[in-house]
Amino acid sequence: MNIPFRRITKTPTEFEVESDGVTLKGTVVFKERNIVLLQAQLQGQIELTCDICAEDFATILNEKIELLVSDGIYQGFDEKLDVVEMQDNIDFDELLHTEIELIRSDYHSCENCKNQERN
């Protein structure tokens, strides 16, 4: 799902995209010049690989996502929010895929390994 930057106004625009059992649902609103504020909830279930025992396990996602989306190269710095650069359109499918891959690239341990670490 794509929405052109020029169609984003100060009135929040709702969106919802889903892929492989994970949903990204929220709003985008014009912030300034070529910057849009995205506020959303990431929900669903994904398979991860334990970094200790290499076994696959499922995890439930329920995360708040808040970031800035820039039409083109972002000229500035924001201490509070991450900035994603896109061109002409906001590609929500790409944003969903990127958020899932960021989670997968983190360090993960299954419940069995977490329990062994505690003992």
C-alpha cells in the first residue's frame, strides 16, 4: 500500500497493512515541509531463531511504532524519533517488512535458554 506524500495533511490518515500474520496499523499526519509523523501498532506473531541453541520459536509482537518519514533525503537530526527516507510515496508494506527485519536482527533467546540463564 502506497500513499503519495502530497496527499498527507494535518488530518490523520489511517492505514493498515498485513504480511505473514503481522499487522501494522496506525496513522500518518503532516508534520512539516517534507516530513510525516507515523504512529502505529505492530501486532502479530513471527518465528525467530534462538541465538543460543539455534532452535526456532514463535513470539508475539505488540509494539508501538513512532517514527518520521521523509520525502527524500532528511536534512536534520531528531533525537527522539527514527527517520525513514522514502521518495514521493510512503510504502507501508516496506515499512512493515523493515520493522519485522529489525526485530529478527536483534538478539533472541527461547524460553528454555532464558530459564537456563536464570539458574
